[in-house]
Amino acid sequence: MSQADVAEALQASGPLQRADGPYAQEDFADGVKVFYEEGRMACVALDAVTGPQVLLAGFALAGRDPEEAYPYLLDHAAEHGNWLAYTPMSPWP
């Protein structure tokens, strides 16, 4: 997705804050951070405390015990030919 596509999907007029770096970063309301590589969305990070509840195929992600969520995410990614980078901490500053 492009930056404009992300803002439209989030129903936001734009991010609250932007930062440049190896991955451009946009911070939206409600704890949503979006990272871009070469102008295309590369990662979405959610604040588990302030961020929205997010569902993946009906499975609630925010507020889950990592030991419960991690196997589900690995299985879902493998079933769809994707890979997973999962951490309770943001890999970017």
C-alpha cells in the first residue's frame, strides 16, 4: 500500500507524526505506526495498550498472551506463504 492508501484505510486525513530513516515511519492516532520501504508499506506496529483491537481471520491479536498468539501467527503465515517478524518491542527506534 502507498502512504495515501494507508491513510484512506485508517480513515485518517494523515499521520500525526512522520519520521525518516531506513524505514519511513508514520504515527497515527490510537497507537498505530506504519513503516514504509521505498514508499510502500513494509510493517504495521500496534501499541498493545492504546492501539485498536486487530483481528486476523477472526483471531484477536491485541492483548493476547504472546505464547498463544505466536504459534497462531506462525501457522497462519505458513498457510499463506508468508513470513513473520513478531516481537513485543518495536525493532525500529
